[in-house]
Amino acid sequence: WLQNFKYHDSDLKNDPKEFYELAKNDLYREDIVVFSPHGDTYTLPVGAIALDFAYMVHSDLGDKATDAYINSKKALLNQELRSGDVVKIIKGDKVIPRFIWIDQLKTSKAKNHLRIQRRNRLKEIDTKSMINILATFFGRSVFEDMGLKDYKNFEEKLTDCGVETTLTEAMKSFENLAKLTEEIENKVFSLKEDAILEYQEMSLWTRGLRYLGFKTNVLNFLAPNRQWQCKELEHFSVCSSNALEIKQVLLNDCCYPKYGDEIIAIVTDLKDPKAVAHHKFCKKAIAEVDAKAPMVYIEWHKRDRTIYKMMFYLGEKKSVLAGLLTFLNRNECNIVGVSYLGYKDKYSSHCEVSFEIATDKADWIRALINRKYQDRIVELSSLDDAYES
């Protein structure tokens, strides 16, 4: 009976939790019945949207859906369907990624297709980003004869040279990135030494050393020895070449990555380099990646403390704030800041308190504060968002 489920992605076999989440949609649900323009009936779970219907008809229709008509009226593809609706889907020529809609979908088949879309898109972004990171680290000219413009061809050439670490694996951790660069130095550049020497038109003296049998790494002649340097900046760990010192990480207003989101970093102004962090699926960032912009490796700084921001009602008693701060201090909280800059223009009776605590005690302190000061807390939230309001 499992064959009746509409998902057969091999990756799900290695992820029982994800398989269960998909199966739940089919096992525990109430159904509606909708119709195609030709009178065919389709059973969908309550809350299903037009895109669910498109995938139920055919996977290709769901991937390339552009518009929907419900009961002969134009509708959005994420419009919820009702029992008895007649649904028509307009199909385009190209696959349109809509994986950000995954939480709106109700059918396992549609959810699984969007997960596959997201995985494939992420792999492409990771591969292109890693090529830009390597080109920034080593210098783009070193890879000119390896087809940098075609990211699939570039990775194939690395494999042909004996490089085992994939570009997508290198994007998962700095350890993998360091391993990849070491493999490139040992396996790719060793095969290219003569060609690189000719390309760079080295001096006769340098070539003489080469022909006399000196086993010297050609890269030391081409440019200063490149080494990775990693530093912690704000919420991030940034790794770049020792020839490119990143002193600041900026957050653009085109996307708002939250702590733990998948991110990449574009380098601006090589004379005074700064890294601009973006969500991996940010359209502006993807355009920069496609344009071969300089990039560095970035990941969220692994932290073991949680920061909370609390809007607190003081009322008329000045001693309330002192009591709150004493309470936080006694319960192992570190006060980060106190601001009287008001809440909705009420400057005198409200204040904002920021504090941090060990992450393993974060839920405990939150519950304790809510219980003790439930009548005075206006807002209490953790600063998982990299943008502090």
C-alpha cells in the first residue's frame, strides 16, 4: 500500500523523519473533491491550494504552472480550493522554482517536488559560490583554462585531476574547504606548472631554477603564498586569503537572514574589503554570484549563549527596574543593555532590557520571567535575527 504514496525520492530512505512528515499528510486528513475542466475528479486534503492540484495532475504541470483558473475565474496558484471547484492550470515552458511555498502545500507529492527543487537550486548556488571563493583565494587567472564560466565543466575538470572533495561539500564547513584547497594545490597545480610558467612569463632566472631541477612550488613564484585566515566578526566566522583582510561584515536590506539560515558573502571594494552577508536564495546575491563577484567563506558563529530583548512596563515605581535587574543577575543573566527610548512614544513608563544567558538555560529563564513578571512584560523575544531593531 505504500506504493500509493506520491513520493519515491531515494533521499527520503535515509531520512525517516522527513518520510514520516510526508506520509502524515496522506494518512491523517480530511478530503475535498475538485474537478478538471474535462470532468475528471481529484481528491485533495482540506486546505490544498491550486498548485497542489497541478502536481496531482502531473509533475511537469506543477513544475511549469504559471496561472490558475478556478470556476472560470483567474486565481493565484496558492489560492485555497474548496470541494466542487473546477480548476484549470496554465502551463509555461520553463520550470518555475516555488520552494518557498512548501509550507502552504498540503499534498505529499507537491511538497516532495518542491524539496527536490530547493535541493537542486541550492546545489547550483553552492557550486557557483565555491568557484568564486576559490577564484578569490587563488586568483581567477590560475583557473582560466578550466572553464570557470561553466560550473559543471569546472567541477568535472577538478575530478579529472584527482580532486575528491566536491564543491558543494566544501561549502558545508571550513574544514572541507581547507581540504579542497589543499587538494587543488597538490593535484591541479602540480599538473599545470609548465603551463602556468609560460602563461605568467616568468624570468629566465626562475625558469633556470626549474630546468636545473629545483622542486619549488610554482605558486610561490606566481603570487605570495596563500593561506586561509579565519576571524569572528559580529555574528559570523569569516575565512579569506591572508592577502584579503576582511574587517567588517555588512547586512544588506535586500534580505534578512536569521541565525542559522544558509548564507553566502560577497566582497565589496577590494581596496577596503568588506563582506556583505546574504541569504543564499536572495535574488540580488544570486545575480552577484552569476556575475563572478569576489566571495569569501562565511558561516554563523557557533554560539552557546542566547540574547533576549524584553520590553518592560515600569509603571510609576522607579524601584521596579532595579528589582528586575537584580532578579536577572541572580539568575545568571548578563545585562547587555538598558534603554529608556520608549515604547510607542511612552517614554516614562516603559524600558527595553537586553540580556544574555547560556543557551541551555534559555527556555528556563524565559518561563521564569513570564511567571514572575507576566503583568509587566510587553514583549520578550530572542535575537535570532541578525538585524537588531
